[in-house]
Amino acid sequence: MLPISVFIIAKNESDRIHQPINSVKGWVEEIIVIDSGSTDATVKTAEALGARVLYNPWPGYGLQKRFAEDQCKNRWLMNIDADEEITPALKAEIHGLFKSGEPPEAGFTFRIRDLLPGEPKLSRFAHTNYVLRLYNREKGRFSDSPVHDSVIVTGGSTRILNAPVLHRSYRSWAHVVEKMNFYSTMQAENLQKKGVSFATTRMLVEIPFAFFKDYILRGYILRGRRGFINAVLYSFGRFLRIAKYLELKSNK
């Protein structure tokens, strides 16, 4: 067992909470699930798999992960989301880090690689996000942003691990739209809180610019039909964020 506490935030994830838990079960000392009010079998499933489940009302992404950090017993923390899975190759790589005791680095960045709805296996063209997910709590902590959930390192070095994390963000294209609607509302409220200013004309360019970024720059053009659908929905989500922000601004 490695001296690592794994924490997962979740709500209504009963159909897939087993994937992140099983991917770390048996080789980390502690698995904690922070549930924000599931109405399905998420809690029951997680507990049956050996995780300790705690309830905390939803305060936002960064704050929920901060709450999770405070529940962990170990110095080394690893955060994975309910739609992610640690691969066997990454498990072996993490074991290597602790082979001679705790590593000297402040933290380690994971390669989060996405599977689009219906993809049976990881595409060699899969988009990769680089996110710090394994860290020494004495040298880093999650930000308190309600929208963004990133670890802020306050001391020490970090490095990127080679093996991937599988990311099944969406169950279906309908689920994409559902998450987009929820997340764009939070983004708009956060923009209003920060006092960011956008011209109304921003709406005219948001969709084409966002589509180009996702489809061309991120390489979804190489993912066939699924890649095109993803880019269209991504660009609409970015547009929706601006539209909702301007609505909030006009209602002040």
C-alpha cells in the first residue's frame, strides 16, 4: 500500500463510480468519496467497494476539493474524478515514485486523455490535458475557485508522468449538452463576480473561434464524426457562457 489518500468528488455517478475506485483499490491507503447529494446508488456502490463516503453540500469545484483534502489522513494526496480511471501503466509509474520512500517533488502532473461517447478504446489522436493530480499537501492545495479546480503549488518542483489517465467525460451527446448548460451558468456567474467586461459583438466570433480551437488546434479533426460533433458542441458551450453572462449583466 502506498501512503496516498485518493479523493473523488461525485454526484449521481452510480453507473461509473466503480471505475475510478477499482483503478486505485488495493494499492493506496485511503479512498474517500465526497458526495454532494446523490439520489441514485452512488453512495451505496462506493461504500461497497471500500471507499469512505462523506456528504458535503455543493460549494463549487475548487471548494469541494478543498473540503476533500481536509478529510484525508496522508501527506500525499491524489485526486481523480468520477469519470476517470488510472491505467495499469500509470499505477506502475506511481509505484516507482515511492520505491525508495516519498518522492522529493511537490507534485506530479497527469496526462488526462479523453474518450468521446461511443469510443471503444483510447484513440492515438485523443486530446490530452495536463493536470497536477498527485501532490504533497504540505506544498500545494486546490484553489478556492467555484468554477476552476487546479492545485496551486507553493513550494517545490513538479514533473509530468508518462502514462495516461482515461477520461470518459460524457456518457452520451445528450450528457454533453446537460453538462454544458450547468457549467456555462457557473462560468457566467464567475465572470460577473470578477467584473469581466465583454462587448456584445463577442458573440459573433465566439463560435467560429472556439470551433477552430477545438477542431483544428486540439486535433479533433482527426477523430472523425465524433470529433466534429464534439467541436460543434464545445463551440456552442463557449457561446452559451457569453450569452448567459451578458444576460446577467443586463439584468443588474
